[in-house]
Amino acid sequence: MEFNAVILAGGRATRLGGVPKSTLKYDGASLLSRALDAAGGASAVVVVGPEPSGLPQGVLTAREEPAYGGPAAAIAAGLAALSTRPKAKWTLILACDMPNAARGVPALQAVLEYDANSEGAMAESADGRRQPLLGLYDTSAMEREVAIASAGSGLTDSSVFRLLARLNVLAVAVPDGSTDDVDTWEDAAALGIDKELEAEMKSQDETLEEWCRMLLQAFELEGVEVDVNEVLAVAGVAAHSVVRPAAPLTTFIAGYAAGMARGIGQANDDAAMSAALGLARRIAKEYPESEAE
């Protein structure tokens, strides 16, 4: 079957504390890598979300408008990106937080190959829950519905079920576990993801501590104490409240301000750094509200 694929890898991951789902590891591979494997037969693939590094050559990237506008908006962005490639009859829509989605794709394909009248097929778990983000849909029909929704109330924060409501879509039973997704740390624990993440985070923490020591030595600042977790927390707030590149820019300016305050005797190292990071965090949190005024 000829098809293209839209992989949804955005979202705020609020219930995971902001940890991007796409970076979580399952059975030694990131969830994004597993989603790409599930879409391995696609002629063209686009990943919608914050642009990840290390994508295979030829994989497209896109971002929903506005950022974090929801899966329906992400689907629209993905279809727009795929319009630059040869059009396929079918488009696989796949959220990257289902590590075993590859089990379900063949079932969707098999049904559509024998049903010429349907406009798509979506996965249905053993307990009867339908998962529209593991589905194969008629590309032209999807483009039509996106255009209609865009001309009406729009797609921001809209339901994918609403986007698909007028399509003749089949519900297809898929193998157990195909639609198991990761929305919370409890979900991650059930799949064994948190154990892999714990080991990875421990290694990351050790690397960051070593790198911090090396930088302090290089700048002859061995006596300065740096709260790495607080710096990263401020960077995370800036990345989510503003844009991702705001993270290094924010921490640089905060560090520069702390150094200036310490240099002119306004405060000692700890107080200067704490005040600078606190101010940066507050401004970043307030950024969306200030922009809306």
C-alpha cells in the first residue's frame, strides 16, 4: 500500500512535567524512533512538533500554528508539509507516544486493501476505545476536511474526532498494546519507560556536573557554586513559555546579570545568582500574558 505519514511529536507533556514524550526511551529506542519505524513503509514522512535532532535523511519537519495548538492543528501542518512531496492515496496519522503502534499498522492496511468504499481506518483497542491518532486516512478527504475546518472555527485545540466526523472511517481491532500511550508517569511505569529514563537521567546528571566543574575551572571560578537544577528549570520555563531557543539566551543573560551584580558588590555569588534566576523565571512565566496585552 502506498502511503505518506504524519507523526505528531508536539504537545506540552504537562502531566510528564514537560519532559518531551518523543525523547522517552522504550526498549532502548526513543518513542520518536519507534514511531518512525512504525511508519517505515511510507513514501514520505513528516514529524510535526519542536524540530528534533538526528532525524533520518529525507524526513520532513513542520510545526502547528500556533505552537501547541493541538493534534488537529498538527495534522493540518503535517498535510501542508507533505504537499511538497508526491501525493499518496493514504496518509498514516500517528502520535509518537504509542511505543507499540507498529503492531497495529498492518491491521489498518489489510482492512483498507479490501474495502474500496471507506475513507480511512482507525485503531480500536480490545476494550473498544478508538484511537484516531493511529489511523490511515484518505489523503484527499483529510485535506478537504482540514480546509473546511480552517475556513470555519479553525483547528486550534479542536478534537481530531471532530475533524474526522464526516469521513467514512472504519474501526479496526488491533493487537493488544498497539494503542497503549504515555500520558503520565504512571503510564510510563506500566510500560517500563521510567526505569530506562531513570538510568539515563543519572548519567546525564553526572555529565552535567562534570561539565560544570570543567567550565568553572576554565573561567577560574572554582569557588562559585552553581545550582544546575535551578538553571535548567529556568531554561525549561523559558523554552515552554517563549520559544525553545529562549532557553540558552535566558540563562546566559541571567548569568551575565548575576556576574555584574557580584562584580560591583551588590551581592555575594549565591545571592546574585538566586536573584537573577528568580527574575528570569518570573519574566518567562509572565511572557505569554504580557504578549497578549
